[in-house]
Amino acid sequence: MQLRHVLLVCGGVLLAAGCATLKADYDYDASVDFSKLHTYGWLPRDPGSSTQELTVKRIQDAVNSKLQAKGLTLTSDNPDFLIGMQVSGRTTDAGSVGVGASIGIPVGHGGSISLGTGRSKTKEKTEGTLILDFVSPTEKALLWHGSATGTVHPEAPPEDQEERINHAVEEILANFPPPGKK
């Protein structure tokens, strides 16, 4: 009984840790001298975008805060690079949960008859991806690309959403400028 309890607790901890995971990635043009980039601006958003305005504002605020902490300045007057943002989401299958019941009836010497029924209920999760593309203002050539994908909770309170966005942006920008290219 104790082993079963330990396994259930460990499984719960792993499940909770799995839900908190965030996968961040980046890539960049190795020919770019990132030490010459001091100012940035934002590319205009697509007017047909379905991303919520408050989510966009939270993302831009988080990016601005992180880049300014790295010594970069937001400007609309001839920036060194522009930032394009993409936000997408999808619902994925997160496995299933088994629900069931059974009855064991002892019969004779050491035997038993078990009757049971059960079914699986599919669990879904919403996975979101945030992409930041840093491009040259003239050629619109890609200089740096960062992304983060993780589970999102649209029903979470605004404070929790902001904390999750800040974490995602921090993970994305951890490698900007690229190591060794500062």
C-alpha cells in the first residue's frame, strides 16, 4: 500500500512539472554584428489578427522591459531593428483519464469473481506559441528568431497570464543577443 501511495505522489509531481514546462528556442543570422544594435521598434500588427489586444500589450510590455534591461532603447525614429510578433494556439490531446468501478466477490478458497466497468475520458490542453522575429528595418531580413511553446490557461486571472507571459519572454530573450555576439 505504501509503494502505491509513493508512486501516485511521484506521478502527480511529474504531471504537475510537465504542465509547467515551456520550450524555448532561438536562431540567428551569424553574419550580423549584434553589438551595433541599440534601438528597436515594433512592426505593425496585422489588423485581421485574432490575438486579444490585452495579450498583445502584455507581451509588448514584457519584451520592452527585458530589452531595456539589456540596454536597448525603444524608438519609432529610425530603429536598428524591428520586432514582429506572432501568437498562435491549438488544442491538443493530453491523454485520457480512466473512470471506472469494480466489485470483487470472494468465492470459495482463495478465488474471486470481479465485475467491473470503466471508460476513458479524453483530456485536452491548450498549447500556445509566441514567436518574436527581429528584422532589419530596410530589407526586412531576419536577424534573430525566438519562440516559446507551452500550455496556456485562457481562464487564468490576468495576473497569472502576465506572469506566464513574462516567463515566456524571459526564456525567449535569454539568448539575445546570441552568446558570443554581444
